[in-house]
Amino acid sequence: MAMESHIAELQKKHGEIERALEDAMAHPSVGDLEIADMKRRKLALKDEIERLKTGVTHH
């Protein structure tokens, strides 16, 4: 059960970054480096979620 709650927390963070990224892209005052960093963090979370889900289904 702990793994599922960890995955849920990562999914929540992923959604928060996705919303923040959408907001940032709508405002030209946000720099390209900041947007790129947000995209990297979002992708890293997605990769971690998928890795954990795969590990959960194979154990």
C-alpha cells in the first residue's frame, strides 16, 4: 500500500508542475531556462512514476 501512496504523491506533484508549466508558458516574463527546468522535473517525475508502476506490477 505504501508504494501506491508514493506513486499517488508523485502523480500529484507531476500535475502541480504541469499546471505551473502551463501558467509559465502563458506569461512571457518567465524565462526559457525556467520553463526547460520545469519540463525536466515533470519528465523525471513521469519516468519515476512509470518505473514504480512497472516494479509494482512485476513483484
